[in-house]
Amino acid sequence: MSDAVAFRTIRLSGRAPGPQALGLYNGLFDGRGESDLDRDMQDWQRHRIAPWTLSHAGHDVGVGGFRIGFGDDGLEVIFHFLPEVWGQGLASEFLIAALDHATYSLRANRFFGRVPEASEQSRRIMQKVGFRAVQDAPGGDVLMRLG
């Protein structure tokens, strides 16, 4: 894994997932950080599509990007940020730039995401860029599609 920047916005830089992100993953994904990181590293090696480790001002602050939606139509967009950076507009900035990247670099045109039912803030961020709730998904999530 390289520390090379694979994705950039005005304030965020994204690197391919790697072992040095384990602490971030553990902080974001309570109890499943290691397994999520392993999956993302394997996806990156196989497909070059997996969530990036996102940094802001020299600190890892989140994980965001895409997963191939093998059972669904399109790319699954995900974003998770540490609570200490919530409210700074980083998620909105990330989502807009990530969708542009996927559209122009990956030639993708169909996107979906799963948002926990209790996460009104994440749902609003997705709605701002054109996602709409289409159905309840397993695990208490809401399935959202762009368009």
C-alpha cells in the first residue's frame, strides 16, 4: 500500500486503505474495524475501488468512497467521519467530489447508499446532492439512490 494521494477535495485527501488505518477503522466501526479494513484492502487490490482513508489538516478523520454493489445496481457510496469533525461540512464536500470522481474517472452513473435509520444528518447530506430514500434495507438501514 502506498501513501500516495488517490483522491482530493479542497480540504480532504484520500489514500488507499492500508494497515496504518486500523486505529481509524476501530474508532469508526466499533468491533468490526479490522474485518472492514481487511475487506477494503482486498477490494482495493482486486478492483482499485474501495473506500479511501480520508485526512484533513494532516490527521485521519474518516473513511469514504465506493464499494462495488455486486447485489445491487451501481456503486455503493459510503462515508464515515470521526465525531470531532462533524459539522464542518467535510461530509458534503467529500460526497460531491467523490460522485464527480466516480462519474468522470470510473465512468459510473448509478449510485446507492445505505443510511442507518437513526442517522438523519447523513440522510440530509445525501439528499442535498440528489439521493432519495427508496426503501428500508436490512439491519434498520434506509436504501437511498441518486436520481
